[in-house]
Amino acid sequence: MLRSNVNVVETIEPSWEEFAEEKHYLLYKNLLEREYSNGSGIVWDSTNQGYAYLLAKKYPEMKILHTRQGMVNFPDFKYILDVKYPRVIGVSRVHAKYLAHTLNLNVKCIHNGIQLPPWNNKGDNDQNENNNNEKQHGNNNGKTKEEKNYLLSLNRILREKGIHHAIDVAIETHNSIKVVGDDTHVADLSYVEEVIKRCKESKGYAEYYGLVDNATKEQLLKGCKAVIGCPEKYWIEAFGLYAVEANAYGKPVLAIRNGGLNDIIENGVNGFLADSLDELKGYINEIETCSPEACRRRVEEMFSDKVMTNNYLAIFEKVLLDDDSQFRW
């Protein structure tokens, strides 16, 4: 295992302001230059624009890796692609293949990981907690416990995420659905309004929550029968964090086959992937075949923060040794 110390440096200013990454880079630039310019350590960059690569250009011995979380915006890569070994990493196999093809580079894959929530699988208690949360939220509407066995959409409210398809699938299969997701950091507010309108006109099937706090999200995850995702085919779901979060709480995932979801979901084990909306509808009655234990085990074995950390450390060690050509990519 890697024996060197790990020094974590915040390399992105936590805001959505224009030029935030550039401004923050200037704050940590001197530290990176002083500590890592001679190649004795690893700089792991997860920003969009990769300003740290300016130093890699200046100091050829500097060892830097870039994990990409989304699609290619070529202006963002102007610094990353300007060094001999950019060492780009994708977060799923499909994502890594897409990056490799688009950038004409070798790209490795390391799955994202999450901190696992406590696991007790006490379904009745979780449902009771969710009922209490529903009352506090003001959405009880006299429904019985059984009627709250809902689908959960857990995605930022973006058109490419296909929230409207998830609502349609729920309505057409006579399932209630709760729509949760960030509706503030979005490019198209008209789509947010469209989703809200669909929910209001759903005759009670769809309930819109929008952006919620972590405690509310946790209770909604515990109370749902499955999480549903219907990403558009013209777009690539780089990873699919919502699917891993669902499985971590023992909940199966129903989704359209796309990107990283292919790595996360194994049909009949922790959810179902479909090639069409009609096929997805057919799987809704089969989700009970996916046990909570199998869903949780999938995350523990493949998508925990511990697994992700070990995978990165293994690559860091190889890059530091610098004696294997496959780690100079």
C-alpha cells in the first residue's frame, strides 16, 4: 500500500460563481508549486477547468491526475490536454470510453464511492419515520401507510435527466412518485416549471419537492419502494450517484440503460435496467425480487468510499513509482 502521507487541499471554491475556479486556484497555486513541483507527490484534480495543469506544464516532473465527473467541454480541457501525461480518469466504463474517444486519449476508470449510511434494514421503523416526515412536510393528505409505497425521482431537475419520463412511467403504472432534486443550479428554469406543472396536473400521483435537506432526502429514501431514473439517450449519465444512494438504503433502482448505470445495476439483483420506457414499466412489479440485503451488498462491495479510496491509492502508488508505462497515460 501507499506509504506516503495524503495532504488534502480544497481545489475548487464551493460556489457557482463565474471564475470561481480560477480565483481559488490562485489561493492554492503556491502550495502546489512548493510541495509537488518535483514529482514527489500526487496532485489529484477534480475541478472542471484544471488550472493546476498550468503548473504541470511549467514543472514536467509534477504528477497530476484529473477525474472528470461529466461531459467534455473542450474549453475546460485547454490546460489539461497541454501536458505530456494528462492522466484523465472517468467514473464509469462507458464514461471513460466516451472521454477516450472524444479526447483521443487513454482514459482509466475508477467508480465514485459514497460514505455508507448506517444499515439496520428495519423496514417498519423506516416507514414509520417516513410517515412522521410526511406529516411534518404537510403532505399526508389522509393517505394510508400502504398508499405511501412510492417511487422516488432523485435527480437535479434537468431535461437530460428525464424527470418528465419518470413521472409519466409512474402515472401510467398507477404508482405515486415524489420528485426530489436541485432546482436552483439549473440552466433551464422553464424545465423546472414544466415538471412542477406536470406534478400539479397528475391527479395526485406526482408530488414535487425540489431541493431538500439531507435529513429529508434520507427519510424519503427510506420510505420509497424504488428509485427511478429515465435519462435521455442523447446524453451520457457519467455515473449515477442516485442509484448508489438508493442501494445504500436497501432500495432497488429502476432506470433506462445509460452510462454508469450499466456498472451499478445488475438486473434482478439491485434493480432493473431497461432499453425503453415501455420495458421499464414492465419491471415495476418485479422490484420486490431485489432484496434490500442484495442492494446494500452491491454498494458495500463496489461503490463505498473505502473501495474508491483504495482504487485511487493503488493508482497513486503506481504513478509515484513511475516505472510502468501504463501509468504514464
